[in-house]
Amino acid sequence: MDTPVMREKVRFDVGGTYCAAWHYPGTNGGCVIMAGGGGVTKEPGTDPFAARFHAAGFTVLAFDYRCLGESGGGPRQTVRIKDQLDDWQAAIAFAASLPDADPARTALWGFSLSGGHVLRVAARNPRLAAAVAQTPNADGPAASRSAAGHQRPLAALRLAARILLDMAGGLLGRRPLLVPLAGDPGTVAMLTTPDGIEGDKALNPGNTYPQWRQEIAARSIPGIIRYRPGLDTPQVRPPLLVLVCDQDRSVLSEPAVRAAGRAPRAEVVRLPGGHYAPFMDQHEQAVDAELSFLRRHLLVPAAEGAAEPQGRAADLAP
């Protein structure tokens, strides 16, 4: 995978430490703030899309959440929903200071868990120009119930025991007990869905990113399971693109489609394939849909009084 040369390492302060990020200087004034999915760092989680957005002239700010990747904070490999939402707010504030970005033309982009964050952050930031939620985890309980059907009972019990032990250890200040982000059914892992186990192939082809730790603190899992950012979409005022994959078994497509239907200015794009199809065989279709959306809302001034699309769906299946 070719890595863009026109980017620089930056960092921004948040919560007494910092988030590390890539800044791709743009030329058209529009800015896209990006983050990877649950436990996924900025390079495997954003590089393929960030490169294309940057090539189209957009400024890109792709960051690691605290406790992950090159960012500060600890305990390492922990995912705390509130903290990650705070990281997004800090990223929005930092992006507004970039000399090549117009604060009035800022968009968010995230997939999976970060796609869910995009829904909640967009609801809290009505001045954003646009938001893109790709295969978002809109309803954690629904996704968890579905994922449980792809796990074996004994392994599920072992995972539950590890979660309880790690939660207790967290209260005592102990280091996290880690579990893989994905694994085959019967193994102790956060996800054992058919498409979930494609994560390494989709995001890390040829071990392009050997520094990416594909594991998460077990104590993080209950917060992810309880998370329901799709409930926030009635408050999302910026234009919203929700891209789903119809065979997604990891976060499911229909909760995201229903969430989009509650947003005042949402569009839905449906693609065939599983959770990681936008990084694999549906990559070009996903990029085309997202770039079209970003150009319309970040580069083309909306006509005064023009009607905004509501719940418009597109099926890009071949």
C-alpha cells in the first residue's frame, strides 16, 4: 500500500495528555477529521481513505485516540467511550487552527465504533459541514446479540470471566488483561463474526502495519456493548452520509439505516459485502460515494432555501 508523502506528524492536547495525528495539508479549504474503528490505529484505519480524500484536495486530520497507537494516556489498549468522544471534540478544535482548513467546511469520518462516534459527535456539533459514518456501530446491544450467535458457549463464558477479572483489576490499578480484536469461533476474542475475522486482511494486508496491536483491554468491552449512538441521530443537524454493507455481521446494517432515517438530513448508501468490504472489494464504490458527498457539502455552497435530501438511499451493488 502506497503511503502519501504529503503529510506531517502533529499532536493536540486533550485530558492532560495528547492525541497523535497525521495532518495532510489540503488545497481546497475543506477538512476531513478521521479516526479508525474500535482498537484500530490511524494508519490501518484511515490510510486508504485519507490518501484519496487528500488527492482530491481536502485537508485531512487522522488521529489516534488516547491510550492507543502513538497517542499518550493509559492504561494502554483501553477504549473508553467518553474519553474518545472528548478526543473528537479536541480534534475539531485543533482542525480549526490549521492554516489550510476552513472551520466552516469541516467534516467527520469514522467507521465501526468510530462511525458510531461520528453520529454522537455530529449531534453535539451542529456547525459541522458534514459527517460520514461508514459501517457504524449504531446499536451496541443489537450488534452484541447478533455477534453472540457466532461464538461458542464455552468461549463466551471465558471471555465474560476475563472481562470481570479485568474490570476488578482496573479498580485495583492493575494492568489490563487483553483480548484479540477478532478471532475464530471458539477462541477468546472481542469479535468472532465471519466478517470480523477479516479485519487483519482488510486493514493490514501483507502486515503493512506491524506496529498495530490488534488487541483491546477486556474491561473496555462492556462499554462498547452498551453504546447506542444511533439514538442521537434526531439531533444531527449537519448533512449525514451513512454507508452500510448488507452482509455486515459485526455491527449490522439495519440499526444504522434506521438511525439514518431519524436524522433530518441523512443519506444512506448500501453496498454488498461484510463489515470490511469498503476496505476491500467495495473500496472504489465507497470512496466514490463519500467523495461525492464531501464535495457537495464542503465545496459547493448550498443554494439558499434549497431542499436537503432526507433519508435518500442509494444501492451501489454491481
